[in-house]
Amino acid sequence: MADLITTSSDMLPYVILGSVAVVGITGFGLLMLVKACYRKVDQGYAMIINKLKAEPDVTFTGGLIIPVIHRVEIMDISLKTIEVDRQGINGLICSDNIRADIKVAFFVRVNKTAADVLKVAGAVGVQRASVPAIRAL
């Protein structure tokens, strides 16, 4: 009987070492999961995260994305140029029948606030707020 007690006390360092190893491996796995699910946002972009709540979250730095539950959209909020060129046969005809050749450049951007990003995303959409879609207008 005394042999069993001494052998179980001899096993104590191995049990502690095993439990530390399991905790360490689990912690490392959770760290890798967070690293894989975290998405950063470049400068000049906003990330809209549609979670399971009524109002989406807007972030300008990055966020933790759970792949099946969250939907992510990236919006370009940098300064964009829209050029309108109406010259020659495509020129504007005024009310006094004079043809006017015009070339106008508009500068458009979205303010860097969550409310403005959500307003543009709701009204225009994230894809239409991108550069090729704006130039097509």
C-alpha cells in the first residue's frame, strides 16, 4: 500500500507538466484562431461588419470576423474624382440654342464617421461607392 502512495506522488510532476502543456497548446490554438479571424483595414477604407444585431459596426482599423456569422464589406472612403466632359457633338445645348463645351471635375469623398459611412452604404451601396462604379456614372 505504501508503494502506491509513493508512486502517485512521483507522478505529480508529470501531471502538472501535462496540464501545463495542454493549457499552453489550447492557448496557442486560440491565439492562432484570433489571428486568422482578425482583418485589418488599409488607410482610406472602412470596414462594415454585419453582425447578428440590427445596426452594423463600422471600423476604420480592423475587427474580429467570425466567418459564418459575420458579413464584411470594405468601402473606399478616399477622395475620388468624377470628370464630366461634354464637348463637340456631345456638348450641351442651352435654352438660346448655343452649344456649350464643358469639362468639369467633381471631387467626392465619404466623411470618416460611422454615421456617414452607414448612410452612404445604405443609400448607394458599398460596390457602387467604389472608383469604377463612380466613373461609370
